[in-house]
Amino acid sequence: MMIRIPGQPGKDLCDSHLGVSRRDILKVGGSSVLGLSLGSMLQLRSAQASNDSGLSSGHGRAKSIILCYLQGGPSHIDLWDPKENVPDNVKSAFSNISTKIPGVHFTENLPQLAQVIDKTTLIRSMSYTPNGLFNHTAAIYQMMTGYTTDKVSPSGQLEPPSPKDFPNFGSNLIRLKPVKEAMLPFVMLPRPLQESNVVGKGGTAGFLGKAFDPYTLYPPGDDMDMSKMDKINVTDLEMRADVYGGRMERRARLLDVINEGMPEIDRAVKDYKLNEYYDQALSLISSGRARDAFAIEQELPETRDRYGRNTFGQSCLLARRLVEAGTRVVEVVWPKVANSNEHSWDVHSGLTKRMKGQSAPMLDSGLSALINDLDERGMLDETLVVAVGEFGRSPQRGVSTSGNGNSDDGRDHWPYCYTAVVAGAGIKRGYVHGKSDQTASAPLEDPVHPGELLATIYESFGIAPDTIVYNHLNQPRELVKAEAVSALYA
């Protein structure tokens, strides 16, 4: 597959006196005969990163991030911010349990996470005022990019992903902090961001270009069908058998012949080290490092059991393996689409049964195992872990806040107050940031906007949140219009 590499508009890769634009280089580099497309992509990533100004030292502890994206909007009241002495239609149906943080309670749904929460920061004051963001797709776009889209219908539905979109934060990270190893820089699994027929909105590199899109791994099968996770198809990371030996040598000689016969291309290869990046691209395929990271069957059975034998748990385990191998960004998107039935957080009805028997046990085992495993391996010091959804659920059961119908055992969308978990890479341990009011309807202290959470992520990597990127019209835009929450850092 040929990879197209649009960069900052209006800027040529080569010096103007050469008369060769970046597009000209990539027309040659993208040729399937030469096999230069991936090499050119790596070169351009490095060149853009080295030329960007505005980088701050920040805290800079993070070398990688695992985002457990709880798509659908988990009910904070029924998980990690339960309330007592409230009306029956507000109070959770689940009992409260103590956690490792004194005075902090979860519901009975999270017994394992309650025992590792002292390794994390709990943000109980996530909040924003909706502006066309009451439904999933628009809210997801804001959470993933830091921006609201131009076209939002009253229901919150959007047009499909566009090259004009703002980039997913992971795309910004790998552009500004390119990986050093021959490894996939950004991986998204096991499902795309999706609501109804809008698939992938907020999950692409947008105007940065496809070079910075995530490597997507979407195995088929149900959330509990682990046979698909055990046989992940990574043939696109393998070198075809007919490319070995003499054929590979002939391709290398062909590249030399073309370089010798085309002085401008030759100078570009020399000046911009395209051969070096060609070698990096080849090593990604030939080293087998990425393929090995996906070989989840190599893990001990007890480790796999610890994470949970389900799609979310095994995806968290894969995330750890990918980061261990050198991946910069892994986004684990909660299984199923936002408004599906089983295993979804979008609980407009049947909340008690669905959360107790389906979604909560998956979250409890998967997230707690990930935090513990990273900590035990010494990886949590440099790996940022974030678990968050696009919003929470309404404090009152059976009411409509977004136009959806809700049963007496269901909660509607609620962006005004919800909870996030953040850990690793210099984030405080055993800390609760912010506080919700008596019914978990609004922050009582220290509200945190999704944009501020993204700003904190950028600063954790030593990247100033106001670093400028250029959109498809060559207009300057900040990574995010928000400041990092410095109180989260130790």
C-alpha cells in the first residue's frame, strides 16, 4: 500500500534551488517498486519534529501513554464516585466498599481496582458545558482532539472523518516525539471510535496527514470471543517470502541506479538521509519486533487470567506489550460501539444487570492488572495511563437529558461531572483531585475540562500545550487551548 505523506502546507522538503518539492520526492519514494513510502514517512516525521519550536521541558517524564478509552460514558456514581444520603433515584443500587485511599469509596463493582487506586490519581471533577456535545460522537471528538467540530447536529452526530479534522492527540505526540526504535509508533485497538454509522471520528491524524494515523488492529468477534485475540492477523508486518535474497538486492541496486541518474533526487537522498529512513522502514518489517509484541500467546496463562479473558482485558495486556517494545501511544477503545447493548457503558436501561455482570468486571480486572503490571515491571515511571470516557451518566435515573429514552434503571448522558483515572509518569499516587457535589451533578472543587486533561498529557511528554500546528489551510493552531493541571504532578 502506498502511503501519502502530506506535511505542513506550503513547505517544501527540499531547498528551493533544487526545484524539487516534497511531493516530487514522495512520488518517487512512494513507488511500490522502490518501496520507499514507509522510509519517507519516517524521515518526514523526524524532520518535522526537529523543526518544531515551542517545546517546553514541562515535566517530561512520560515516554509512552496507554489510554483506556471508556467509550459510551461510564456511570461515575455506580463505579468510583458513589453517594450516600441522597434520594433513591440518585443513589446507586450497588453497595459501597473502601479503597486503599483513606476515606475514598468505590462501589462493589470495582474490588480489584480499589486495591490499586493508591497508585493513581482519581479526578472526580471532570466537567464541561455541552454545546452540541450531549451525544457521543461530538463529545468523543472533543476528548480526542481538544476541539469541537464545526458541524454538529442537535443530536450530536457528525459527518464522517475528514482530512480537515483536528488530529487525535496520539498523532500529535508521535509527530513531535517520534519513536527511536523500529516499532509502530501509534496503535489503536480493538475497535474504532464509533457511534451508529459515524466511524473513526476523532481517531485519525486529520490535517497532519495519513503518515501520522494510528496502526489499527480491529480483530473480529464478540467482546468475549478470545479466539480472535489469540490469532491476530499481522501479515502486513511481515516481509513477503518472494522479497528475500536476490530480489531484495536487485531492488537496492535499482535504487542506486536511479539515484545516480537523477542528480536532484540523489542530492535529496544525501541531504535528507532518505537511505537511512528506508533502512528504518525495512527494519520495522524485518526485525519482527512489532510482530512479536502482538504474540500475546507468549504470556503466562496466569498473567492473561489476571487481565481477564475478554477483549478489553487482553487489549490492556497487548498495550503493555506494545509499550514494552517501544510503541509511543496505545489507545484501547472500549469494546463495541457506544450505543450498543451488551458490555456498553451507554446504559439507558438495564443498568444494574449490565454493569454488574458485563462491563464493570471487565474494567475492574483489566485496568487494575495493567496498573499493577506496569508498576511491578518498573514501567509505570515512564508510562502514562489514562482511563476516561466522553462523559458520565445523569445523577437521576429515569430522566432524559439528551433526548434519549431512559428506564427507571438507566441513566442518561451527563457531561457536567464525571471521573477519570490517571497514573504513572510523575502523576501523584493516592491523590484525589477535585470533588463532586452531594449528588455528583457538578464539581464542588477544581473542575477539569477535557482540554485540560489533554494539556496535561502533552506536558507529561515535555510538549507545551500551546505548541503550534498548521491545519489544511496553513493556519496556525495550538495543540489545545488549555493549560495542564499542575496539581496532578508529584
